[in-house]
Amino acid sequence: MSAEETEENAVPEQPAADEETDPGLQEVEEDEATLDQLEKEGGDLAEFDLEAQIEEFRAAIEEDPDNCVHHYNLAEALEELGDREEAKAEYERALECDKEQDFHAIIHYGMGNLIYHQLLAGIQSVVVKSSVGLHSAHKPGDSIVEVYEEDYTVPIHHFQKAMEFLPQLKADEELVDYISKEAPVQLANIYYKWGSDLIDKSRQIAKYGNEIQDVQKALKLIKKTLEIDPNHSQANLMSKYAKKMLAEGWKAFDEYGFEAKDIQGLG
């Protein structure tokens, strides 16, 4: 074999293990790591991508305004961006466009989640955490004074509809399984939250009257939670607490620790 042939067939020399990495390759790897980090943290780049996606969905709607899937996709993206009111309008439009009701299950599920998260973003999300405490303080402006049925019945309606239309959902098996599991879970959570919010209202020192009725209704709602999920730990605890309140009565204390209200039990 000639020297020229030997040189041509020689294996290229590999860089030493401790040789410095190619600066260009290192820069690409760093850029990819930065992108991953931004996406994980929901940074500006991730938000920019979401906004670009929203524009794509809007363009798709302009081309095919009666396509329910486009409206549903836009609703999801808007909700993720934090624009809940427009997202709600798009979910409603998606339902209107879904004439054959092939996608009603997932649309109702999305709408139910959006409304439920709006409820969680209100004062109830903070106050309800103290519901198990007999002596928690209720400062003005930080307590549940009124519990409006519509705040709970509307998302309940949507989750019930999601389960009703599930058999005809035209989607892959994974999505069908997901909704079949999660819709009942969300229903159970809403009934529990409604009941626990009523109990918190019953200990509101600024309100007098109807406390017993509130707790009685709360107990019925919590029972619905347990019918769906017998192992719901919070509901089991709250059920025992509500029964004790009705039997023995309870006291509410103001922010200074003084007794402000004494409710007589039913014995």
C-alpha cells in the first residue's frame, strides 16, 4: 500500500479527551438550555410563542369561522394567557359551532375548568383554608359574606354535560379516558368547596341569621362529594365537623380573639 493510500485510509485523529469543545457547538447547546429554561419558567419567549399561536388560531377562524375545533383551541390558548373572559366567549362559540355535538364533552370540560378556576381565584380560595378551625379570625374584607349558587351550579352543569356527551366524543382513547376520570373529580371538588364555603360563611361575625341552615345545606353538598368520591379526605373531615357544629353549636371570634357570635346547636 502506498503512502498516499495509507494517508487516505487512515482514521481521522480524534481530539483529546481534555480538548476544548467547539465554541459554536457550545453556544448552540447553551441557547437550547436557555430555551428550555424559559419554557419551564413561562418566560417572555414562551409567552411570545403562545401569542403567536393565538394569532394562528385567529387566522384559522377567519378562514373557517364555523369550525368548533378552532374556537376551542383559541379558548384554551387565551385561558393559558390569562384572558378568561374572551376564552369563555370562545368556548361558548365552540359549543354553538359543534352542531353534531362530536366535541361537546371536551368543550364543556374546558368551560367548567375555566369557571371553576375563576372561583378559586376569588376570596374563597384563601378563606376556605381556615374552615376546619373553630376559632379562626374573620377580619372585615377577608371573609365570605355571601355564597352565590350560580358560582357553583354553572361549573357543575358543564362537568355534568362533559360526562353526558363523553360517549360520542370524537377523540383518541387517551383524551376520553382523561375526561372520564377528571370530570367526576372536579364535580366532587366543587360540591366540597360549595359546602365548605357555606360553613365559612356561617362563622362570619358580620352576618347574623341562617347559620344553621347554611351548615345543613353544606352537609348535603358534602354528601354529594362523598357519593362521587368516598375517599375524599377533606370532605370526610368536613362532614364530621359540620355534624358536630349542628349538634353542639359553635362560636366565632373576632380578629382580637374575643367571642363575637354564639350559635346554638340542635342537640
